[in-house]
Amino acid sequence: MKIVYNERHAEHAAQKEFFRGQLVDAFEIPARADYVLQALQASDLGPFVPVLDHGRAPLERVHAPAYLRFVEGAYAEWQALGGQGEAFPAVWPIRSLRSDVEPKSFAARMGLYSMDSGSPLTAGTWAAAYWGAQASLTALDLVLAGERSAYCLTRPPGHHAGADFFGGYCFINNAAVAAQAAREAGRQRVAILDVDYHHGNGTQAIFYERPDVLFLSVHGDPQTEYPFFLGHADERGAGAGEGFNANFPLPAGASNEQWFDAFEQALVRLEAYAPELLIVSLGVDTYGGDPISHFKLDEPEFRRMGERLAALQRPTLFLQEGGYATAAIGRNVHAVLAGFESVPPGRAGV
């Protein structure tokens, strides 16, 4: 399996975040990718492929240009105003307040373009996120060119980022950017399967009214788990996209077999859809030791996940999302990819 690694990920290195109302040490840190890199370098997976710059246009086909301009220039603007350290949002245009006018105030625009206070902007946020999207597009190129699969190792993650907002550590939605690029490359049926503990609200929202990208997600129940306000089972898509969205929420503490029961339901939907490309938003924060999640998967289950995905026999693009048990993330990601590689190519089918 070819691997694309975003070498510039560490330019986004948050020190703190707000978590459950308290300022704590950041969970989404460069060491996450470092441990995965070490695990993959020590394995027989590879080779590594350099990142190619596809420019800004693929990002603007998913994200609002005004939003991208804000993220790109926000930290410099923050510093020019006398801000020190990381920039956090503090006010949001919730209900009844207008969000259709871009304010001049930096603090107001921070709120306009964000969904939470846990995703600080740093000096290198734009560079890390931009090159993460480019790495995702490079990995997509490999699969479109005929590779059975490819894996993109990048951070910050992407699946919480919407068309015009950041949050959940995410600034550019790599899965959405790749899916849109695949559609424009001629793939008629694209599917995104999100296995991160937290629902990919940004990805769902971007494609919710579209019939050309199927979005499936197995995740913690939003009644109690972030992002709270999206990811319920009754969200099936809208308009032309009705039926092209399926969520499989599970309660905190769900057993491994409960997780795989939901996963199998998602695979049935995938098989019926027969995607020409499968994009996997690969979060491994379903691990039993993850500090901000509450499922119980471990290395054998992650390998089983990879094997089941390979059994679909679909061109598959893996994009790294969450996973915050830093020392374990490498072996868990490797288990998924090694499990996938252990299943030989053959006839499509679950």
C-alpha cells in the first residue's frame, strides 16, 4: 500500500484547548502523526510517495473562498491586533443572530467561522491543513491511477470541518475535498465511510443534499458525544440526497461486537451502492484507551476492520482522522492497513 505523508503537519502544534469547559493540554498534537510514521516505517507497508501541490482550486470546490481566506490569514491578523499565543473563538452567531454578513471584528469572524472553542488557530495551522489536503489529493491520484488502495498520513484531521467553519481540530475537510475531486475525475459513485469515534458532521453537511456521494458513519451517540448536534440515525439526507446518508450511532461503552454489528450494517449499504471509490475517514479513537472516547477496540479489532474493508474489493483511500492515545495510535493504524493488505484482490463482495 502506497503511503502519502504530510511532512508539514507539525507546523500546527497547539499547546492548549478548551475541553469540557477547562483549558487543558491539547490532545491533537504532532506526536500523533509521528507515532504512526514510526510504525509504518518499521513495517513492510509502503513505499512513501511525495506530496504534489494541486493548488487552491480543489479546496474552493468544497469550502467557501471567504472561509479559506480567513483561516489562511487569521493568525497574522491576530498577532497584528496584539494577540499572543493561540487564537480561540469566544462568541458565535447562534440561532436568531445573523451569520450572512461577515463582520469586520476579528473576534466576530473567529466565531462566524468556527463551531467550538477546542480548535485554536496557530501560526502554522493553514500550512498544515493546506498540505494535508494536498497529501489527500496525492493519495487519491494513486487510487484513481489504478492502485488498489492508498493511505494518507496527515494532521490536523478534517471530518468536522464544514464548508465554511472549523472545529473538532479540523480546518479543511480532506475526505470531502478528495470525494469532490474524484467526482470531477469521472467517478460516478463515491462513498465515504467514517469510522472515527466522533461523527463527521462536516462531511455529512457538505454532501447532505447530493445523490452522488454516499456518506456512512459509525460513531458515538450525539446525545452524549461530540459533536452533539448532528449524527442521529434519522438523518438520511435531504432533497436529491435523500437516502444517501446513513448514521449508526452507538452508546458510550458499546462492546466490540455492538460496534461490528453497526459496521456490518454500513458494509451492507456500501455493497448495495457499489461505489467506484471508497474513502475511509480512518479515526482510531475507537481504541479502548483513548482519552476522549468511550469504545473498546484494540489491535485485533482494528485488523479485523481492515480485513472487512478489503473484502469489499473496492478501490479504497484511507485518510487519517482521530486517535488521541498517542503511544497506541501507530500500532492501531498499522493494524487496519495490515489487515486490509492481508486480503488478496479478488471479486467484489462483502
